[in-house]
Amino acid sequence: MRRAQRGDAAAMVGIIRELSPYVRRLCGPIALDRADDAVQETMIVVLRNLGSLREPRALYGWVRRIAVRQAVRQVTGHHDVALDGLTELDERGDDPFERCTTAWDVERLLADLPPQQRAVLVLRYLEDMSEHDVADILGIELGTVKSRANRARTAMTQKWAEQR
Amino acid sequence: MNAELWPIASPLTHVDELRILASALDGVAFREVVLEHPFDDVWDFVGDIERSVPTFDHLVTSLTVTARDGAGVPTRIRVGPLRMPMTIDMHHGWCLMVAPMYLVGMAAQALDPGHTLYGHLEGIPPVGPGPVRRLLRRPLKLLRRRHHGHVRRDVDGITHELARH
């Protein structure tokens, strides 16, 4: 890690190989057919800014933040990702993904959501993060997150009902 | 919720890795081309660095492997005419040669039975503590144009040599 931060090319390749499986998992459901580009853009941003990371133990959290934002940016084409309007998932409701039995089911549900909502789903379902942490990573107020609760889940539930 | 059902991006190829590295380093140039040759033909030539590099790089008069690992894979080389020592990380489709002030990367990826994507990186990477690297950033960017010309000639040389074989 320290060698990569000093610009050691071989160590930087090591960082690419260590982090890319995690970044691929984050970018896949958000950027969908643009996910491969999002992974490469994420890795470039990570390597170019690696020197600013003071605490190596924070690496994965830092990378997660970059990956999610790059994935949303890749599909929206916006340099400043507008994250207002993100939705929260209702803890009391059913998990719509429980009904999915194939990868195709999951991808079909995700494809009908805006990328910003897909980002929330990834952080809540795949990363198992709290509402507070999701709001922090996406740079929005917790109140805003809460006030827009259920939208993604509702949309997915409706979509699921239509498809069945 | 079964996490394995969620979409995942494709694994990075060696050419992807080299392209990412090039984009992250200010002082290097990168070029990728589709070669109309099977992967094995490309790598049999490029990967035989003692023979191939002096034929396509006009600045290299000789390249000698000075150390190998237990499997016979080169780990250190010396490059003439300056007798520049370099460490080397090499495996099938991937070769990264590193000197304190110079970097060369070569990567190949099979596209189909008759075509290979080849990536070539070369230049002076900014190495050192953050303030030193920031100081070097501007002059290295200016040098990048020269490296672009060098890389283009190298790739043209590889294309030419493959056509001859």
C-alpha cells in the first residue's frame, strides 16, 4: 500500500488486482451494461488519489464511496452526481429480491430503476449498510433519505407484480 | 437475498490493467492495437524479450536476462546500451519492466482465434513522496508527447516483425 502511494508501478498493479473484484461487485448492479467502464474509471480515480489516503485500514470504505459515485456517473453522464431523490428501503417491508431465483430476475428488476436508486440498493442489500452510512456515502441528508423511503422497494414490488 | 444473483462487471484483462495504470501515471504513454495474429503467435514473439525488444525498440541495442525464478521466468534484466538494470514481472500475456526512472509494460489479450488486443506502455513514472510527485507532474506531462512517439514506433515495429514471421 505504501509503495503504491509512492508511485511504485508494480505495487499499483497489485492494488488493481486486489481491489477490482470488490469494485466489479459494486459497479455491476449500478452501472449494468456500462459497468466495465465504471470499474476502470473507479480504478483510475483510486490510483490517482491513493496518496491522499492517510489510513490504509480505511481503504475499502474509501474505494466503496468512489466506486458507487463513478458507477452512477457512468450511466447518468453527470460530473456532479445528483443524488437528491435517492430512496430508502422500508425495513418493515418484504425484500423484493427474495423472490428472485435467477440472475436474470435481479437484473430485470434493477434495469427499471434509476441508477441513483440502484446505488442505494447496492449499499443496503449487498453491503448491508445502515441508513445513516448510506446517506453519508451518497452525500445526502438522513432526513431526505428517510422522507423518500420506500420508493425503490415500491417500484420494484410493482414491477415484480406486473411481470408475474 | 442471494448476492451471487446480482450482476457483476467483467474481470479486468491484462490490457485493461495496463490501460488503467497508464491513465493513473502522468509520465507514461500507452497505445493499444488489434493485431491480426493469434494470441500465441503474438506472445511467443513479444514474450521472448531478449530477442524481440531489440528488434522493435530502436533505442535498445541489447536486452539480457540476468536472473530467473525457479520456473525459469525472467525476474531481472539489463538493457543496453546503458546497461540499465530493470526488475521484471512476467507471465502469460503480461510483462512489466521497472527501472528506478523508467517503466515498460506489455500486455496481450486474445479477442478471437485470429486477433489479439495488444497494449504497450512506456515512460517515466513519477515516483517518490507526494510533494516530489506533484513537483514532477508538469515536466513529466511535457515528456509524455515524446513517449507517445516512442510507443507508436514500438507498436509499429511489433506489427512489422509479426508480419515478417
